[in-house]
Amino acid sequence: MAHLRRLREQSARKHQQIQDLQEEERRLNLQFEEQFLQHTQADCKQLVNMMHEKLPQELKELVYQYLYIEEAPVPIGLGHFTTYVPEALRSQHSNAPTQREPFIVVPEGANRQDHSVERDRNILYPDSWLLDPTYLGHTIAQDASKFYYKSNTFSICTLENALSDFLFRDPIHNFIRPQQGAETNRPVGLLPIDYIRNLQIRIKYEHYWTYLTFYDTLHDGEKNLLLGIFGTLRQFTNSVDPAIASQLQLEFCIMTAYTVAEFDSLRTSITHINLLEAIRVPVYTLKHDFDANITVTHYDENISPFPKNVTGIFQLSKEQWLQEKEAHQDAAREYSPLHFRINWSGRREEGFGSFEYGRLIQGRWGFASALDVSCTKPIEEGEYWPLGETRPMEGAIFGRARSSPTSP
């Protein structure tokens, strides 16, 4: 027994020695990485400063074009590379349904819009060291960032505040290092929205259809999703400077995951028209109030590998849009997409009943099906336009003063 006890004690000492050595190894590795990073940053900054001082502006532009211009849109934010998983289903204790795999083989020339699973390492993202003031120095990082944001197309999803976090915050938040000094964390001194000229906003809605059973069990699940999309886009239109917006080439890409079997069903059509209503006011605000160049596309990989251009369904003229806004103002009623939401209950206090679907899409939108790509009928004053059956709600939209962009 004494012999066994001595063996256990020896074994325990050996294990402790191994743990101590492993901890020392981790400490030395961290120390090496920190010192290596410091020397690398210093050397890089010295080289960049030398080039900045010696190269004429024409050659600097060529260097910037080589380093900072991407051929494809730069994806930004959570959920861009896959179908979004609702927060309540992320826990390992939840029985989340598996994501449906697309069954369509993507032909040559088509792009898979949304279902890559990893970040493309060949794309220069806003958190790259090539934009980091620690490597470039503040002046050059600012100059390079302006060129980067001005020269590329950025694609952002309507999820978890990604739009405002990216557009209206100083890019230094991509490089914050709490352990370093204030100079390292000094703001770059710009907002991306002031320089971006090409922007794609992805209206993420495919997770609703993918997790339809889950959302159907939630109280007001669809309503919350519609209000979330509308609120995100409203925050954008309230924050962006009209002078900046007028220079934007802006694409709204509606992302859905309808099934082929139900693509032409009334249920799918109602779901889609409710989604269109959630983006209606932001689209027209940017198009007519701010004179932005707007394109709207619809992408559903279960139906087609190619996105459809549906810009034509937003056919209101500038005069008609003004009439719609004035109708709400004169009635002292605040707009909400839920006012025009088609529901299955048939109660007007919850929007419109499903039996009114055909009349509503013709009277308010001017087309025969919610999935049409263009309008076939003129929009005229009547039961569903310009006012419809709205009711007072909190949160003024029309006539509301814009808020200032958020600071980092």
C-alpha cells in the first residue's frame, strides 16, 4: 500500500510539472506573439510611411487600386453566409430543425447568393490589417479607408443591428485592443456611410420559412419579424444624410426560402406581400425623398439560382408618394406595416383579412400576384390607397425629423 501511495504521489507531481510546463509554454507563446506583432507593426508602419512620402499621388492611387478594390460585394455582418438561425434555436438544448439544402444545381454563370458557410479569405474585409491604423499609421489608414469604402460594394443583412453598426460607427471598432493605449484606439475619423457609394441591403426572411413551425408556435412571430425589418430600415433612413443618400446606388435584395410546392399558394403570396409592405416606406423614402438610385431584387434559391429584378413593383410616382404621405399626416395617423398586413383572422383591427388579398394587391400595389416582377394596373385612390384602414400607433414615420447618426 505504501508503495502504491508513493506512486500516486509521484504521478501527481509529474502531472503538476506537466501543467506548469504547459502554462509556461502558453505564456512564452503569448509573449512571443506580442513582441512579434509589435515589431511587425513597427516595420510595416515604417515602410508604409516611406512609400507615402516618396510616391507621387498617381502611383499611390495605383497601389490603392491593387490593394483595396474587390470585384465582388464585400459581405458584412452576422448571418450573411447562411440561413439565419433564430436566437431561441441556437442553444444546444433546443431541437432546432436542420437547414434545408438547396436542391438546384447552380449553372455556370450563376452566383450562390447566400449559402457559403465560411468567410472568403480572398476578400478584403473592414477588419483587415491593411486598414488597421496600428500597421499603417493614422493618416494613411484614414486615407486608405476612404478609398476602400468609396471603391467597393458592401452587402449587409438586416440582422442584429449590422446595418447601423457598420455604416454609422467609426471603423476603429474593428481594431479595438483594450490592452493597448489610447493612441492605438484613436478613431480613424470617418463614418463608412459618408464614403460608400454602392450598397446592397439583404432583407433576410428565408429563416422565417425555414423555421416556419417554430415561428408559427410563437405569439405574433410574423409580426415581430416584419416590425424588425421595418425598424432596421427606418433607422437607416432616419440616420442617413439626404445628400449622402442621393449619391447611393442601393439594392434591396429580398431573401426568401419558399418551397416549390407552395410557391403559388395563397399562403406564400400573403407572406410575401406582407414582407413587401415592411420595406415599402423605406424604399419610397430613399427613392423619392432622397433621390437615391434604387434597385429591388428577389432571390430564392429554392425557386431559381438567379435573382429576379422586381424594382418595377414600386411604381408610385413622386407625386403619388407625396399624396400617400400627406394622407397619413392629414389623418393624424402613424404608418406601420402592420396596418396593411393580411391576416387569416379576417379582423380589420389586425390589418386586412385574407379574403381581401386580391383587391388589396391591385388597389395598393397594382399587380395581380405578390410574386409578380412588375405592375399591370395603375394605382388609384380608393379603399386601399393612399390611406387604407390604418389606426393610431406609436412612432411617427411620415413628417418625422431625422435623428443624427450614432457615434462609435
